[in-house]
Amino acid sequence: MNLTAAEPGKEYIIKDISTDDEEMNAFLFSLGCYSGEPITVISHLKGGCIVSIKDGRYNIDRQLAEAILI
């Protein structure tokens, strides 16, 4: 399951980042988004979702949300 199907307000553990794009992978890693880290979907938006990773909140687009497997 990826973040687009996640229930808002519930904490999940990231299982994998599914992308072949090294730039996207590096960007997600810089946010603290990697396997084993907790992530919470705050809300879903038309073009993606707002997530909480560590102490930050980020608005990520649909492509990024689909690459994060929980």
C-alpha cells in the first residue's frame, strides 16, 4: 500500500521507497523519508497529500506519495 491509500491521522512505518529516479530518492531521503521511519498522513489533497515526517510537515505531490510504500 502507498501513501495515497493511507488513512489521515494514522501513523505508518515506511517499508520501502519504490522509485528508479535517483533525484526523487535523494529528495525523499533529505526529508527523512526512508525505510523504517514513521510517517503520518495529515490530509489528502487533490494533487497529493500533507505528511508529517520527524518534526516537519510537507506537502508532497501524487508521484511522491505513490513512491512511498507503507
